[in-house]
Amino acid sequence: MEARYKKELKKFGEKLRRLRKQYNYSQLDLEIRSGIDRTDISKIENGLKNIELRTIIKLANRLNIKTEEFFK
């Protein structure tokens, strides 16, 4: 994976972690609410897993935010 993409995945993961913590959700809480495995959430938050649009939409819905919040 190109360095640029790794950097963007890392930024996305950091944003997800901040939003999750803002709602006082553990990774397990978010797994239960979104249906996304906790280990995948961890990988996403650490910039280690590429993320599909449908996963972004699921996470946004469960965090009660607009999808574009991840990109601000």
C-alpha cells in the first residue's frame, strides 16, 4: 500500500477512535451496535485495515453522525 494511503487510513482510524470515545463506547460496544467485529474496529482505528464505504456508513449510523464527519 502506498504511503499516502496508509497515512489517510491512519487519520481515518484516529477520527473513528475519537468519535467512539466521545460517545463513551468501548470497541465491544461499537461491535454490538454496528455488527463490525471488534478486532476489525481495532485494525481500522490503528490504520491497519482498508475500510469499505458500507462499513463507513454503518459506523456513522451507529455513532449517530453524518458520514462526512469522518472526513472533516
